[in-house]
Amino acid sequence: MSNATKTLYKELETQKMGSQTSLTQALDQLVFNDAGLIPAIAQQHDSGEVLMMAWMNRAAIEETLQTKQVCYWSRSRNNYWRKGESSGNQQKLVSMSTDCDGDTLLLKVEQLGAACHTGRRDCFYNDISEQGLKISCDPIQDPSQLYGKHST
């Protein structure tokens, strides 16, 4: 189905709170890129802290919904990436939403430990301003201890 024929998310703009559609229809209408991926933003469910952005395909979305353990698609490894599989820093799914266009996912998660492969709590530690780039935080975990032989 081409993106031009995907109308569900446009139709949902006028729906009232509590309106529902099937999971199959909702997933069928998501807007994936040419590689079959959609961006997914992970956010700590209780604080609102934005942790990271990664990619998911339909199978990763379905697995995440079924297991409540967040699963992404790793473009560099060309394989599924179950967050925390090698580091122990898992993301447990609390809720999943899509934006109004159906082209981005928001995963509200319970993050255990560091979300970033650098050992930082989140991946957004490079603050950019008119003065340049400044590192805003130190790692909370040693990456070599997180991944050891399983380095990403």
C-alpha cells in the first residue's frame, strides 16, 4: 500500500478520545521509510526524559507489544536489537503512541540503567548553542563494563 493511500491517521484527527481501530489497521497505516523502518523515540514514562531515538520495523513493533521488552532494528548490524540484551540496561514498554501523521513512534518506557551505548543516561548529551557544542553529562556506567565482549 502506498503512503498516498494511507488515510487512517488523517481520519483520526477528528475523532473523539476513546475512539479505537484494530491493531492490524493501525500498523498497516504506519508510514515506514523505503527500508521498512519508522523512527521510534524512547521516553522515560514517569519523568518525560527523552532517552534515545532508534528504528523499528513492523516485526519489532509487534514483538515489543507482545513481550513489553523494547525491540529495535539495528541498521548497523542489520538485525533485531533487544534493548539491554547485552548490557542489561533494558527498556520495558509502558505505552506506545504514534504522532498525528503515523510516521513516528513514541515509546514510553521504564529504562533500567543507561540508555546510551556511551554509558550515559540518555543519548542527547551533546548540547549545541550559539557558542558551539558542550557535553552536558558524564557517563553513569562504564561502557566497557556494560558490553564487555558484546560491544555495540
